[in-house]
Amino acid sequence: AAPLNHRILAANRIVSWNKRDTRTPAFDVLRTKVLTTMKSNGWRTLAVTSPTEGCGKTVVSINLAFSIAHQMASEVLLVDFDLRQPRVASYLGIAPSADLTAFLEGRTPLTTYMVAAGGARLGVLPTVETRPNATELLSQSRSEWFFAELKATQSLTIGVFDVPPLLSTDDALAVIPRIDCVLLIVTESLTTKTDLSEALSLIAGANLLGVVLNKSRIDFQPYY
């Protein structure tokens, strides 16, 4: 696994790889709650989405994936399925030679990048090339094959998918039915009651693990 640049991670608020960071316990608590529910239901894939842009779903996805990787011995896979505005690779500071978009278009094989920080090893399927026809790519047969192969992979413990916002396009609706469960990220200063209500109605048939309040202005004092 290639080591990540800690300065780049810090600049992008990726903290859960560092057990000494006072913000890490919040992601560890979220990890435990998520994994407990997923294990009890036999679920292995998790979609992280939000009602609108700007809620921090990508930051939560990466931090949650690192937190899970600290605990799990088998492979934890982080997948950037936001084909219109991919950010996972840039937030991690990696420059992949192949990405998920190229695979979905049949131009390259499926390539997983192994990265590491703070002792945690994480598999990443990044997206670099943006595509305006994202919904069509996500709905085609290669996408179906990808999910079938993922579920057949015995070494995979958990797959964390950074999925597009629900109210921006129909991209998320093309992906979420193939993923076991959903975590919805909302923001105190941005998400309205209407946004939340509409988002919940769109994923009414999905297994909703919960709603995470991000960017709260409440002053948190760590116990330890």
C-alpha cells in the first residue's frame, strides 16, 4: 500500500487515520454503529450520500472508511461513484493512472489502489474523469457486473460508496438500489427541512442506517 501525505489529508479534513486526533472518536463511534447494524443484517456495502452538494459526504465517506480499516482485517474498499464531481482521489492526494469511469466505458480493467495512513490500509476505486452522462454509465451492464463481482469477493469486508447528492441528479437513484444500505449526511447550516424530506422520500425503499449531522457549530469537548 502506498503511504499518503499527512499534510494533504489534514488540509482536506481527513483525520480518522490518526488516532491522536481529537476528531477521530466521532468517526469511530459512527463506525461502530454502522458496522453493528450491517453485521446484524448481513450487509457489506454502504452508500454515503446527501440531499444536496456541500454537506461533506466525501469527507465523511473517507473518514468512515479509514476508521473501518483500522478495525477490519479484511479489505475495506472506498469507491468514488460521484462521476460528475469526483473528489476522493484529490482529497487523498493520489493521481491514479486508471479510474472507475474508464472501466465503466470499457477502456481499462478494474483497478484498485491500496493506500495507507496511520497503520490503516484502504482499497480505493477512484474516479478522476468527470462525465455528464453519469446516469447512463451507472445504469449499464458493466456497472451491473461490477456489483456482482463485488458481492462475490470473499475478501471484501465492507464497501463504502461515495454517491452523488440525491436532489442534484438521478445518478444516486441508479446506484443505491444495488447497495445494501444508506447513510444520509446533512449539514446544520445548509440542509433545509424540505431538502431532507425530499431526500428521504427518494430513498424510501432503501435500508436507511441513519442521518448524520455534519458541520455542527456545537462546541465539542473531548472526554479523553
